[in-house]
Amino acid sequence: QVQLVESGGGLVQPGGSLRLSCAASGFTFSSAAMSWYRQAPGKERELVASITATPIVRNYADSVKGRFTISRDNAKNTVYLQMNTLKPEDTAVYYCYGAWGYRFKYNSWGQGTQVTVSS
């Protein structure tokens, strides 16, 4: 059974940091491309960051470049999103997404974790 389970969300003050984790199971994680998306109230879901399998290539939304870092630990089947210098506009539900197989035929979403940036 494929599962993506996010953790690490919460309430943080502007300028603070959080690290999100996404634990994967049920598929060959080391071969999967992994991403973080977010969705704020009343807005569409948007891609925040992505990381490929091999070779590792990272991509970021312009709004988070220089503040967020995506990484992966294939030994732990986990992808991370380190978020620094958080802003109120980063408030959203953050979702983990994985895609694998030939032409990324297979994919799955996590259940999401809430990140709230507020003083």
C-alpha cells in the first residue's frame, strides 16, 4: 500500500523556521521524483519545490528561492522541506507528492500538514 505521511507543520512566527518531513512507503522511493506543494485558503494548489531521483536536481518556486531547501534521504525513504525566514504568505497546507514508474505513470499525495506563520 502506497503511503506518504507528512509531519512537522505547526504555528511559527514570521522569520522563523520549520522542517517538514514526508515518510514514504509502498513504492521504490529511491527511483521516485518527490515534490512539495501548498494550498492556501481560496487559492489553487501550487508547486513549492521538487527533487529528482538520480541525478538529483532541485527546483523551487520563485517565491521560496533562497529560503526553502528540499532534500531526500533514500535510506529513510523520506523527503524534507527546510523552510527558513518564513512569511505570513507561506501559510498553507503543505502536501507531499511522489511520482514514479515509466513516464511517472504512478503517483500519490500525502494528507497534508498545516503551516501557519503568524505573530
